Amino acid sequence: MLEILYHDKYLVAINKPHGLLVHRTKIAGNATDFALQLLRDQLGIHVYPCHRIDRKTSGVLLFALDKVINSQIQLQYANNLVHKNYLAIVRGYTKQKGIIDYPLKKDDGKWQEAITAYKTVEQVELNIPFSGQPTSRYSLVDIEPQMGRTHQIRRHFAHIFHPVIGDRPHGCNKQNRLFKERWNMTTLMLHANSLSFEHPVSQEQVNIQATLSDEFKRTLSFLGFKSEQF
């Protein structure tokens, strides 16, 4: 059963697990489970995804219960009126706060503006030599993407040399191998923590938050992060 975070007559939000696709796609032909179909079967009604999050990313995923509401929410997304917040564990010590303003290229070769703001929640240093350094350093970051480009957060943090742990296409293969061999951890450490928007019917502000996955919590623990707010 999918964890329901919010549900009214117009919208429903779930806490999507790591590894679950939003819907069927030719890119992942071997997948058999999809959030859209699982939620439809769980509720017994049609649902329409208002946005996408990566297969490997966990967290808040919003669906509309009819096409009109779906269009209204997607318009808010198009106008950058939906506030999105993510948490990630990345390699190295990030700045206390920063803005990554770096255009990203689409599959068709065209460039899109992309801006990501972040602040560092906590940093840890482990006595594990790595890549010529005597220790290994990691940061827990609170992230607010201003747009929703494909793999925006993952690509932006790779661009500033602080790749998200567990990221295969854009991350650090050596770090990923370390996490797999030492801690048996292969999950992307990126979580869609919260979503805020104006309800298209009531016009009230809706704030939805998703708890961290067990694997994210386990990784925070074995790395030695002490943050209690999550």
C-alpha cells in the first residue's frame, strides 16, 4: 500500500518510495510497478499525475482526481508557483548556502534556464581515507529548485562538484562503490521533502510533507549525522 499524505475530493499525495516509477515508460521496459496504477487500484478511481519526480527519488508526489484540477495544478508548476523542498546527502563540504544558476541542456539540444537554491543543514567527516584524502566528508543539504528541469538537482550538484550520493549517471562512481561495499547502500540519497501550493478550489495554502525513507534514515545514522528535525 502506498502511503497517503493528503487526500480530498480533488487531490491526493503519496510518499513515493525509492525506485518506483510515476507511470509506464519505454525507457524502463523492465519495470512492473508504477505509482499511477498502484494508486488508482488502491483508491479505485482514476488519478492524474500533476508532476514528476525521478524513479530513484523518494518523497511527495501529487495527483489530481480529474483532468481540470490537473491542468490547474500544472499551470501553477509552469508559472513556478509551487514551492518544492528536497533533502540530499552529497559528497564533500558544501557552502553554508548558495544558489546554483546553471542552464541545462534538454534531449533536443536546447538549453533551459535552471536555478537551484540550497543551504547546508549539517556536515560530517569520517576517518575513512578516500581518493588521496585522509578522510571522507559529506553534507546534508536542504534544497529548493526554482524550476523543475530533468534531473535538475542531481545535475546541478554534480556541476559544483558535490554529487548526490547514490547517483549513477551524474554522481561519483568511486563514492557509490564505497557506499555499496562498506555499507551495502545503493539508493539515491535524494528526497522530495515537501510541497506547498494554492489549492485550485479552496484557494487555501496546502503544505504536504513526506517522512524520510528507512534507507535515508539508515544512511544518516551510519554517516553520523545528528540532525533531529527529520
